[in-house]
Amino acid sequence: THLFHPVVLNEVLEDHEDFELLYEACLQSVNTLSTNLELAQHQITNAEEFNMMKLDTARNRLLTAEIIFSLVSMCASLGSLVASLFGMNLTNHLEDSSTAFGQVTAATAISTVSLAALVCIVVSRQGTLGVSRS
């Protein structure tokens, strides 16, 4: 048994073109919205990737600065190694010389600065720090 019998007028059945036009217009609006949402999603993804690249660049710069500071502190520690060896109360027969302190200090300072310059030149030529001069 059927509980509901809709009454459909012949005019409605014959005038279906208006409904088709409305349906197609709605379908086109839905497709446009879907395309706009996909475009927005791609733009968000691109913005995320761009920001991640900017953060990677900043992190690489910080790592570069850390490497430079490490190299400088390594050169300074080598100079302090020489100073600590001569600062011990050991007999090394340089105590009697009046120019030994100046010679050791000058040799240590020159070798420390030379080593730092050599390391900077080698690293710069290899492009490890991203500041290639050649």
C-alpha cells in the first residue's frame, strides 16, 4: 500500500528546463567554490613551505656563526695551551733569558693569528660557510 501519492501537474513535468538551468547554475557555483578551496589549500601549502625555507636559512646562518665562533675559540685555546705550558713551575731553561717571555708571547700570538687566518682562508675557499671569495 502507498501512503503518499503526490499530485504532479503536467505543467511541472513539461517545464523542466527552468529547473535544469537552476541546477546547472548551482552545480557551477559548487564547482567554482571547490576550485577556489583547492587553490587556497595550495596557497597555504606554498606559504608553509616558503616559511620553512626561511627558517632553514636562518638556522643555517646560526650554524655558520657557531662554526666561526668555534674556530676562533679553538685558535685561542691553542694559544692558551702554550701559555699554560710555560706558566707551570717546571724548569725549561728559559728562566735565565731576559727576552724569552717576549719571544714566546710573540711566537704564540703570531702562530695563533696565522692559524685563525689559515682556517678562515681554507673554509672560505671551500665554500663551507657560504662566503666564497674566489
